[in-house]
Amino acid sequence: MELIGKTKIDFMGMKKISFVISGIIAIVGLIGVVQIGRGAANMGIDFSGGTSVQLKFSQPVSITQARAALAKHNLSEANLQEITDGNKLLIKIGKTTLATGKAADTIVDVFTKEMPGNKFEVESSTEIGPSIGDKLRKDTLVAVAISLLGIIIYIAWRFDFKFGIGATLATLHDVLAMFAVFLLLNKEVNLLFITAVLTIAGYSLTDTVVVFDRIRENLHKNLKESMQTVFNRSINEVLSRTIITSLTTFLASMSLFLFGGEVIHDFAFALVVGVLVGTYSSIFVASPIVALWEERAVNAAQVKP
């Protein structure tokens, strides 16, 4: 199956533009990582500590009503999410002066007093202390770093050290791009987001390996051609496959985003962004880096007496 026929796009000729774009993305992403490390971004209760309670009401309840009820009891900072399917309401409260273990009870008491005619039940309740949230945040950044190290080792063993560096930088680029988007849109960073980041890291790596496989094959077949020619041909040869794979993954992620419900909305959004960025990086980040490295190595070998 092919969405497009044979192409002759000069991808390597676009490397300067792509490097500038990727550089900007990486800088914003690094700022996001620093902010998360400091706990200064829009951190979910997973990383900052707090309380999350999901209530199911017998009758519809609006965000405005719920916010007004909480404000009467000095809980105006609560983050509310309305789940229209089943008259559900998700209430999240960050670190407060309330004693640990008391915030959930306080939320239940508020709605019991303020909405006596609208019966409800507690579907879920989670409380995370600030120290646990801080440890989770640091451990998460370490986990992402270890995963990138694992990628270098795997690709270096499977292909070559240069390919390993290219794949790692492309994957790091994808991770930073997702951090950048969430920072700019002020979206909540929680464990679901980190799950999406690691999922996309694996997806991006798979896509990159397919491109690298064809490049390695063509490098052995065309020893006299320039690196840019070999890399361009290789990417064009797998372009249709890359587009089909990315399109099907994108449609699945977009379906989750549109119809998956509020609870996984941000997770699905991260997947949508990640699929697009991962496809871009396989072509415009990983391959040009390896091509430049290979070209310099060949030139250096020719200069030697």
C-alpha cells in the first residue's frame, strides 16, 4: 500500500532550516525541564502533592456551582474538571494548609452541605504528600534520562555509535518538544504525561530504526555516492511507509483525544503531538546528524596521507 509514489525530495538540503527549528524547540523544552525540576511549572498533584477526588452526582452539576460552593469554604484554588458522562466532577487541590488525609473529607463535607438536594458518591480519592510528589518528580526525570541512555546503547550495538547518537538526539528532541508544548500551553504535567513521553520515545525510536535500516543498506550498496545522495534516497524509499505508519498512529491518538473523555484528554493530546514530532525528527533530525557525521569522517579519512 502506498499513499505516494516514488519521490525525490532533497531532505538533506533542508537540514539548516530543520536544525534552526529543532534548536528553538529544544531550548524551550529545556526551559520546561528546568521548570519541572524546580516544581515551578503547572505540576499535577502527582509531582507537587495534593488531593484528587472524583464525585458522581445524581443530577447535573456545573463548574460554576461547584466552584462557588468550594469558594465559600476557602477552597477557591481547586482545579475542577467536568465529566459530562455520568454527571461526574473531578476536583484537584494542590498543597494546602489542610492536614494530610483531611482534604478529601473536607471536599465531601462541602458538597454535602452546599448541595443537599443533589446526592453523590465518591468514585475515587487520592492524596499525595508534598515529599512524595517531590521524589516522584525527581525520579521521573532520572527515568527519562536512563531511557535515553538505553537508546544509545541499543542503537550503538544494533548499528553504529554515530547512529546511536543520532537516534538519541532525535528522541531527546521529541521529549523536549512535548515539554515545550505543555509549558507554552500551561498544561498540567503529571504521571500520565510522562507515560505519554516515554511511549512517544519508543515510537520515535522505532520509526528512526526503520529509516536507519534503509540507510545502512544503501551505504553498503552505493560506496561511491555522496552521503547526502544515499541518505536522501533512503528516506525517500521509506517515506510512504513512514507516512502510513504515522497516519494510522495519529488517527488512533486523535480518536482518544476527541472521544476518550476528560481524564485522558491531556494524555491523548501529548500522544498526538508526539506522533507528529516523532515523524519529523526521524527525517529531519536523526538522519541529517548521522549524514553530517559520516560525511566528515569520510572527508577526514581522505585528507590523511
